[in-house]
Amino acid sequence: MSYIMSAVNDTKFQSAVFLLTGIPGQEDFHLWIASLFCLMYVISILGNSVILFIIRTDPSLHEPMYIFLSMLAVTDLGLSIATMPTTLGIYLFNSREISFNACFAQLFFVHSLECTESSVLLLMAFDRFVAIRDPLRYASILTLPRIAKMGLVCVLRGVAVVFPLPFLLKRFRYCRANVLSHSYCLHQDVMKLACSDITVNSIYGLFAKLLTMGLDSLLIFLSYVIILKTVLNVVSHTECIRALNTCVSHLCAVMLFYTPQIGLSVIHRFGEGSPPLLQILLGYMSLLIPPLMNPIVYSVKSKHLRARIIRAFLKL
């Protein structure tokens, strides 16, 4: 009899689903929230697609800085596409259910793309470091084949680090409430619903975060310390400002990406008493704001890129 009950429970487990969450208490405003998110997704996808198209079709932009920018645009497009179906599904159709396998697939793509974006931001910092620290060797150091290898390493690192997460989650039984905190799946959110010991997942998740975003943010910080020391040694005030100005766009991208990521990680691990709304807002900021703002920031700050975009639209 106990064997039959166990089999029934196993079947029930296999067919179970997670329930995604929108913004609690705002159900009457779902249509307005959906309109805002639709607008953000459209701007993100169009903005990053335009940047990719301009860089791809304009030979004068086939330089390391713009190639790294195109890598950033690809990862931002991926993040938008990975979260868009479930987020808009909740606010437009009140579709909250997501199967275990679909949830694990989504969190794999979200986390691997986040790791890849962190790596790309590090490459962009290295690009600025070489351009300011050793400008005469810039072209010989950042050759196209070397940039391609760097990009491949970024993708492989993100995939390799995140690949175990879905399998670590799949081995659990989920006998607690199956309601997630966000409108998409995250590893740290899903593992809390398991009724098994999650120590391994917690340690590995923290290790993966430190190995990727933690290490990358530290190296970015160190690179800018050296950049600042180099720039301050420049005699000409005009040249100093010009050199720092080339870093502004990248610094904005770094702040937009890492600030909500760090805040969300801290809340998930240590903020048991934090307001749920803060966690939800940080979750949206971490995945929606960088893809939305990066194309705008780079288009505004890069005169060369902005001129090419304006010229392309005038030809339409």
C-alpha cells in the first residue's frame, strides 16, 4: 500500500508546476503594467537590433570597441527574449503556470546570459584599459581573431558554470508551496521551494556567482583604478577629460548591470525580512533595465555610432 502511495506521489511530482508571481496587490493594474513592459521589451529589442545592424553593415565600426558592444547587444537581446514570454503572459493573460522543465530551461538561459554579459563587460573594460594604457599596441593586441576567441570563452564560461544548476534542482522533491517570487525562474528562488537539503545548491550557486560576477566586477574595478592612475598622469587636462569620456558609457553599463544584481543576491541570501516588493522590483531591474538602457547610453555617448544610426534612419 505504501508503495502504491509513493508511486502516486511520484506521478504527482512529475506533473507538478510552479506558479509565477507578478506584482502582488496590483492585479487591477495588470493591463497598464503589461503596456509598460511591452514598451520596454520593444525598445530593448529594437534598440539592440539597430546597434547590431549598424555595426554589422558599417565597415568603419568594425573596431574592437564596437565589436564588444555588439556582443553586449546580443546578450541583452537574449535576456529580453528569455524573460518576455512568462512576464507578459502573467500581465496579459494571467498565465502563471510553468512546468518544471520549462522553468529549469528558462533559469539556465537567464543565468548563463547574465554570466556572459558580465564577461563581456569585463572585456569592454579590458578594451578601455589597453586603449588608454598602451594605445600604440592597441590594434596589435586586440586583433579580430583574438576578439573572437575572447567572445567564445565568455559564452563557454557562462554555459559551463550554469549547466549543473538545472540538474541540481531536478533531483529535488518540491513538496512545499510552489509559488515563485518573480515572473520568471531563478535558481535561488526555485531551490527554496525544495523539501530536501539545499546546501549543495546554495554553496554552488554562491560559488558560481563569485567565480563569474564577483571576479569580473573585481577585475573591472582594478582596471579602472589603473586607468584613473594613467589618466591622472597625463599632463594635458583636455586629453585627460577626453580619455575619461571614452569610459563613461561602459561605466554606466557596469552600474546598470551590477547594482541590481548585487542587491538581488544579498536579499535572496540574507534578506529574509525584506519587503517582497523590493525583491520583485530588483528582479525586474536586473533583467529589464540593462537591455533597455545600454543601447540608449551608447547611442547618446558615442558620436560615431550616433551619427551612423541617424544616417541609416534618414535613408529610410
